[in-house]
Amino acid sequence: MRRLPPTARPVGSVIAGRAGDITRAVRARRMFGGALRQAGIIAAAGLYALDHNLTRLPEDHANARLIAERLAGVKGVLLDLATVQSNIVIFRMAEGAPDAATIVARAKEQGVLVSAFAARTVRATTHLDVTREQCRQAAEVLAIVVAAR
């Protein structure tokens, strides 16, 4: 019997219905992690974090807020500080400002890793491997790469 590669093995669910219903169902499934491979490994990391790093969360949240507050005043950055309530900072680039891919590439050249969340949206996260000073430096780098039209 021929074994299928992991990416071709059947897993998941089957759905039948109207195109619009299927589109909504697929979106809902993905929102709840249904498209994840190796979900158990990811869940194990989450459980470990809850058991060992819970007290660290306020520091990560404060570091994200530090980055957000620096970026909120930068021309070309659209960021609502009320949305920064965890260790994740998501900001949009205004028309006329560099797009997300450009920001990601420029930041990476300076040693700061962020991701393009959409064409004009950038996502940054803080975690236990970065210090407050590193977050302060990352915020400065991001402010500079945004300003470098």
C-alpha cells in the first residue's frame, strides 16, 4: 500500500452546500484553527506558556504598548492605541506611506522582525525573548523605516 505524504493525507471535514455558505464555513473553521497542521504541538506550547510564563504577560503587554505609543505619532502610521491590549501591535500604513512589505523588508535589514498582515497592515509581537530596551530600539527602527519614504 502506498503511503501519502503528510500534506496529502485526508484530515478534517467535508461540507456540502451553497457557495456562500461554504465560504462562510471555511472562514469560520480557519478562525478557530481548523486549518492548522500539527495543532497538538502548538497547543502544547500554549499550555507550557500558561504553566511557566503567565506572570510575564504584563511585561509583554507593556512592551507592546511602548512600541504602539512610539508608532502612533509617526506620520503615515494609522494606529488606534485602544486596540493594543495584549502583546500584539497591528498598525496600518496610510496611502502615500510605504506598504507593509516595504516596512517588513526595511525593518529586517535593521534586525527587527515584523510581518505583513495585509498589503498595508503590519503586525509586531513582543515575547519573553525580547527586553524592554530591545522593544524601545525596535520602535525607533520602525519609526525610521516608515519615515524613509
